[in-house]
Amino acid sequence: MQRRHFLSLGGSAALAAAPWPALAQSGGHWPAKPVRIVIPYVAGGVTDSVGRRLCDQLAKALGQPLVVDNKAGAGGTLGMAEVARAQPDGYTLALSAISPVTLSPHLMKLPYDPLKDIAAVAPMMYSPVYVLATPAFTGKSWDDLIAQARAKPDSIRFATSGIGSVGHIMLEQIQARLGVRMIHVPYKGVGQTVNDAAGGHFEIMLGNPFGTINGLLQQGTLRLLATTGPQRAPNQPQAATLAELGVPEANLTSLFGFMAPGKTPPAIIGQLVQAIHAQLQQDDIRQLMRSTDNVPLQLGAQEFAQLLRDESRNNAAIIEKANIRL
């Protein structure tokens, strides 16, 4: 979960990178074979759609294939656990929302220590969260949603990408602030959620914008009731943010980035940071993000690590204050 003051971190930061490609500390040239990229969500979401394109370009820059492997479950923590257990040799990486490192540890017992077993590499982007109405919702607006939830408790089914996800925390914050009660419908990721949303299996879903969601919005199958972020989404200026709608606690965004097993050599992380930053400057990647209201974010590894520590501390305070328990 990303608090609003992190959203100003959009400029090009100083690179904490080792010389490229000299990698004496890692025992020679890296990469010398394909690199596995674990995406800890089902295929089809924003991490997948933007991340695969970025990985294709990174593969060309690094001279080795990047093999994307979707390992979904438990709000991203199953896939992240695989990365935490992997050899710290640069051949297994995670491309994930940061919530398995900064949010999940405060909600559930994990098989890894996010501070010791996971190393920050570089962020990819931050993304607003859309509040979307499906064909099952008969209302027209955010106000209609809240009015129905107040008049008929538990009449609104509210889908998120899983227990302990940013969307789940947003739902808890909305209910606490507005005094409403809705039914949480947790999924393993956004891919199946979008399919079920189009079929009207529930009334409301939360999701980051990407091609499939944007297409369903254009068709009128889904309707955007609200969004999140420091300002309205450029491609959806008619939709107010949750802060504007009186729920600032839920005005959260998703931050996605690359991470590695703990103790991965700094030289490898440095080479990755340089390569990721170079690709984030490419026009096609930036246009892909702009077209879906996602924002590229460039930080060095040390800055990204500090952001993760700060976010974890903030999340712990939010969860304690709201008394959120799974």
C-alpha cells in the first residue's frame, strides 16, 4: 500500500550501480544464462501486461532471455517466498507489487523475512486503483454505491485481488470511514476478477488500470466510479479520487518493482538498476504506461530499499490504528 507522499518520487534518481558489465564480485560475467522472473500473481494483470513488455526489452539489453513465471497465491506471498528461497546469484528475481514485502508481514505469518530474505532492486511504476462497477451494479455513481451499502448492509459484493492485498485494506478503510458493510470477494489476482466482473458475478471490483480493463471501460461493460492518487487519472479526469470523496485513508496506489533474494551481489543489482532505468526511458514503455495511467518510477537500489522500509512502517501503523485483522 502506498501512501500519497511517495507519489512525488517520479524523477530520475542517482544510480547506486556498479560498473557495467564488470562483475568481479559475482564471479564473472552476469547473466551467463536465462534469468527467471517470478510474477507472484495470475497472468493477465497490470504486472503481467506492462512487466512482460519491459522484460522483453531487458532481455535484449542483457543478452539473455528473461523467463516470466507466474506463481500466484496468498496475496503474492507464495511467489515471493520462492524468490526468498532462491540462490542469490541473479538468476531468480521477482517483479511484484511491494505489498508482499511491506503489507503482508503485518497481516499474516510468512515463510520469509522481508528485510533479510528480499533485496530491493528497482521500482518499475506506481499505479492508481480504479473502483469499478460491473453490470450487476444498478447504481450510477460512487454516491449511489455508498447509499445502497448503507440502506442494505452486505448487499454489495466487493472484489479485490486477495486477502491482505492493497484492495482489501482499501475496502476495510472505506467501511470504517463511511460506516458501511460490504461483502469481500477475494481473488488470487486481477485476471479472473476481470472476467467475472464482465459477467456480473459481483457488483464492485478494485483494480489497477491496464489494457483489458480500459477496453471494458470503453465498451461500457465496466464503469469507473472513483480512482486513487495525488490527482485524478489523466485518461479518466471525470472520476474523483477517494480523497476528494472523503475517504483519504483509502486513497492508496500500488507500487511495482523488481526484487531479488537477499545477499544478491551488489554488482548484479547495480547492473539490473542501470538496465531497468535505461528501458524505463524508452518511448514505447513510457507510452504503454501513460496510456493506462501508470507512472514510471526511477530510484536507485538504496532509495528503493528505504522506500520499502518506510512503507512497511507506515502500513504497520495503519493496520494497528484501523484494527485490521485477517
